[in-house]
Amino acid sequence: MRPQQGASPRRARGRAADGPAAAWPGGLRRLPERAGEFVRGHRAVVGNAVRVTAASCVAFYICRYGLDRAVMSVYATFTVVSLGALARIPGSGRQRAATVLTALPAGLVLITLGTLLAVRTWAAVVGMLVVGFLVAYAGTTGPRIAGAAPGMQLLYILPCFPPYAPDTLGQRLLGFLLGAVLLAAAQRILLPEPDTPPFRRLLAGAAEAAADLAGHHGGPVPEPVLARARTAADALRPARIPPADLPAAPSLAHKAMAHAAEAVRTLLNRLDALHTAAGSQHAYRPETTALLRAVGDAAREAAAALRHGARLPPGEGPRAGPLQSELAPVRTHRALDTLGRLSADDRLTYLRRRSLVVQAADSAVVLVLATRLLLGDRDVDRDPAGHAFAYARAHAAELWWRRLTTHLTPRSVIFQNACRFALGLAAARAVAGLLDLQHGFWVLLATLTLTRTTSLETRSAVRQALLGTLIGAVVAGGLLAVAHNHGAVYAVLLPLVMLLAFTAGPLRGLAWAQGGFTLVVAVLFAQVAPVTWQLAPVRLEDVLAGSLIGLVCGLAAWPRGAAPEVRRNMATLCQAVADGIGRTAALVADRAGAADGGAGILALNRAMMLAQESLAQYQSEPRERTARQPDWPAVLVAGADARRGERLLPGRPGRITPHEVGAWLRQAAESTAADYRALARHLRTGDGPPEVLPRPLDLGALLAVAPPVPPAGAAPPARADSAALLVDSVIWLDALTADLARIHREM
């Protein structure tokens, strides 16, 4: 290497001596660091490959060579592969092991059904249609079940093919049990995934951060306190929580945890905005200071109860009463009178600052009640603010039934996916049975693993799978031709081939996965029965047949994936928001319309759930660049704001008076609802953006008809409650109008 001009010969020689290492950033000194990064980045994949390989090989060797039970060995091995490699069970090693053991009863039923229904092709096809739909649809009940669903499908697929041999059912069930137990042990012992903080601990940490933030009553807030609060709020975002820890099941405990998480995140956000807004350095009024102190005390009590985790003895635990007592003076303190003395530009600023304080306190009340419900107090719905906990006294069966029926509609992407997989698997089973394909379950396995939610993604998956299977078949054919019937060779190669396949597949892509699995099945079946090199082309033919069936299903059943549904479901959500605005305004202004029994809240919840599921799938799908999309998360925020108002405002004391003020509130609510209906129509039709932009609230008209509020302490309680209810309703409508304006800006 020639020295650079101006460089000393020693330095030049030093660089030349580095040789090839100079091409590495940082040279050889960074190799250990890079190796560590690689291991950390791929630890989960390598660990899972080791666990699946160890459990499946031990199960196979015990059954095949120790007990000389060929059928048992196949079922034991495929149980480990299906639940360990094909399934995507989330969580730590302990959680994964628990999920596998919990699936034992369902697995026994599926294997028994598959064995008995294999008597006729039509029976196996009908069973595949029903089982395929039910297993896929069961994913609505939580991430763990959804992750295990693909593996559970295989437990029916494997036994539902000829030969019809009910006399081997005992071996099949014993093989399944052995494989499941060994997999659970491997998940717990061999390189287990580390435990994650329990969700209750995250809730407790967020509540403590909120208590610290509420302890600053005006003046500058230390940056570490703000940073801790923001970190705690971010840690509770669903995208940040490991799927296995997410409170997504329809059980009472999970609903209470989700309710508490929503409340504490709102509390943190409102306190953050309160301390960082303009004028936050000014001293607070005495009643505001007392309220913030009560908010901090309530949050700290909730955190202590969450960390303790035991059931609440009667009369103990966090209480909402002291906080509600401090909240009343803030709500009734001359709100309209203060508005009347402000300029037009300052009115909304005043309302929003006052809103932050009130919403923070309301969120703290909900946090306390949700914590009490989580710890066993089902009487929270009797609290004055407990109307948001109507589900507290519902039976477990009712909660599960609501969740299952929520997605039982063609507008649900979960329902669509379940139908797509069920139809594809049933068609594959019919083709394999009618054509009498050898190893027909490979056809269904290909259909199961290659069907995607969009036709674009399915075509890409089929291309990669066929290429990988072709290469794997060539290698497997050569191996079978050379090794022939030397079982010891296959027994030695099995763990090596499995480890390679289950490591390279997740790291390198679908082609490597299909090629590696082709080698695995060739080496495995060569030890079960005599085979020749012709097994490899049979594998290729079956994968081709399954790929074509999956491709046809991808083209015929909702080929565009979640793209159409996200618009439809967001439109339905906008319509539900508009209906919720109308219901809430009627309840607040006229105290009318309260006889729906909570059906309105349930409809809004259902619309939000369908919108969230469709958006989650839409964001996970590869898609071509299209026109600019609306701000879908902002639509979900609007749904949450509408739900919050419908839960809280109707339960407030007071009545809107006089009649002119109630008329103004109804008209403002109707205007905002009309804007959301216009947005819903636009999302359904796909036309250009709505020509009519959201209209801000006309506070001048409100002050013209609203009577002044007497000084604090001089107003009758009913008059003060009425003023507080009106101002809180205005704040709520203003938030919904701001949400709508944000959505329009992104269109």
C-alpha cells in the first residue's frame, strides 16, 4: 500500500499491516462486538431451534428406537414441530410452556376427530372446514391462542388422511402427549426466553410516575420526573408490550387491566400537558392544588395495591372518595363567569387548561376503580363514577360470548382470515382425497403455511416456497439415493438437519424454510419406513398442489387483504362516534335516552375493536404505494374521546339550564356529529375529501345565552353543578372537533 501524501511511513506501514481487517469498520477489534450483536439479535431464533430440535429428536428416538412404535414417533415429532416451529406462541419460556400444556385437551380432541373422520373423504373435508374455521377464529380470544392456532391446525391435518386406522389412536395420543410434554420442558429449561415484567408491575410503575408528576403544583417540573412519566406512558402502549403480557383476553381481570392502563396513560398525558402548556409556571388556585395533591395520593395508593396484588379485604385498598370530594370545587368554580371575562382568543385556552385538570382527576378516579375491580371488588359499578364499569358484574361466559360474537361478521379481518384458511384447507383435503395423493397432508401443510392475507403476498410466498422446495428436493433425493436404507446415517443427520432448517428458515426467509423442511421430512420418514429417492419429487408435487390451492384462495377470498376493511371499519367507527355524540348530548341536555341499557357503548366498543384489528393487519401487510391515507390512529383517538365522554358525562350531577343553553349544546353536538357522518360517507365512497371542513365551537353564542355564575359559595349547588356539566361538555366537544380537524389535515 502506498503511503498517502503527508502521512508518516510508520502510520502508512501500520495501516498496510492491518491487511483485510481494514475493510471491517473498526477492524478486528470490533469482531467480538459484532459477534455479540449477532448472537443477541438472533438469540431467540437460535434458542427456539435448539429447543425444537432437542425435544423432537428425543421424542423420536424414544418412540422409534426405544419403544419401536413408528406411529407414535411420527406424532411425537410432529407435535413438537407444529407447536414449537409452525406455531408462534409468544412469551417467556415459562409462559410458552404453560400455553403448550394448556393446549393438551384441545390437541387430544383434534387428533381424535381427525382419526375418526378419516373414514371418508367427505367426512374429513367437512371436519377440516369446521375445525379450520374454529381454530383460526379462536385467535380472537388473545395472542397466545392466536399464536398457537397454526400448530393446532396440524394436529387435525396429520391424522385425517388414510389409512383409516382407529386402532392406532392410542399410539397417536400417547405420541402427542409425549411430544407436548417434552416441548414444554424444553421451553422451560433449554435457553428459555427471559421473563418480562408483569403487566401489573408496569401499571404500578406508571401510577407511581403519575403520583410524582402530580406532586408538583405549579412551577418548573424537574426533567427526570417528566422523563420518567413519559417513559412509563410509552411502556404501556400496546405496541411496546410483549404479546403474551398484553391484557387482550375477554376475562374480567384482563378487561380491568386494560381499563386501568387506558386510565393511567390518560392521566400521565394530561399531567404532562398541564405542566408543559403555556402559563404552567404560574401558581395554581388553592382548589386546583388540593385536587392535584389528591390525584397524587390516589395514584400512589393504586400503585401500592397493584404491587401487593392480593384480593382486597372489605373496606381496604385505594379509595376514590377523597379525590371526588376535591374534584367538586374545581368543577364548580365560576367557570362560565371566568369565560365571560376572557377575550375570544383566550376562551378555548382557558377551557383546555381547566379540562386537563378535570380529565386528570377523572382518569385517577377510573384508575382507582379499575384497580379495585382487578383486585376483586365487583361493587365498583355502584360508585358515582362507576357507570363505566358495567361489565364488572358480568359472568365470565357472557364476556367470552361477547368477544366471540364481536368478530362474527364479514367486516372483521379475523373472520375473513378464518374463512380463507378453512376454505383453503378443506379444498386441499378434497383434492388430496379425490386424487389419492401420496403423503397428502403435505398438500394441506403447504396450503396452511403459504396462504397470506393478500394475493400479492401469497404470490410472493408461493414463488419462494417452490424455489426452496425444488432445491431441497434435489438435495434430499441425492441423500436418499446415496444413503439408501442405512438408518444409522439418517439417525445421525436428523438433529443436524433440524437445527439447520429451524435456524435458517426464520433468519433467511421462506425459501430456506421450505428447503430445510423438505430435508427434515426426507430424513425423518427414511427412519419410519423404507423410502427411495422418489420421496423428494413427491414432496415437490404436494407442495406445488398446496401452493396452487393457497394461491387460488388468496385470489378468490378477500384478495386485497385489510385495505378495504380498514376504510369500511373506520367509516363505521366515525358513524358510531357521531351516534355517541348525539346520545351523550341528549343525556346531558335533556336527561333523555338513557334506556338503551349500554347498547350504545357496546356498539362503539365493537366498532373500535374491528377498526383496531383491521388497522393492525393493514399495517403488517406489504402493499404497493398508493394515494395518501388518512391518519387512521387519529380516528381511533376520536373513538376513545367519544367513549370517554359517553362514559363520564351522563353520570355527572346537574342539569343544563336554561333552555337556550341546552339548545346551544344540542346544536353544537349535532354540528360535530354531522361532520363525523360526512367523514364516514367519504371513507365509504372513496371520493375526494369532504368539502365542508370541521366547524369550531361558537363560544360567543354560548356566552350570549348562558347566565353568569355567582361568586364561589354563593351559587346554589344545582346551579354550580349545571355550570360545571356545561363546561365539561364544551371541553369534550372541543376535543372531538380537534380530532376531526387533525384527521382532515392528513387527507
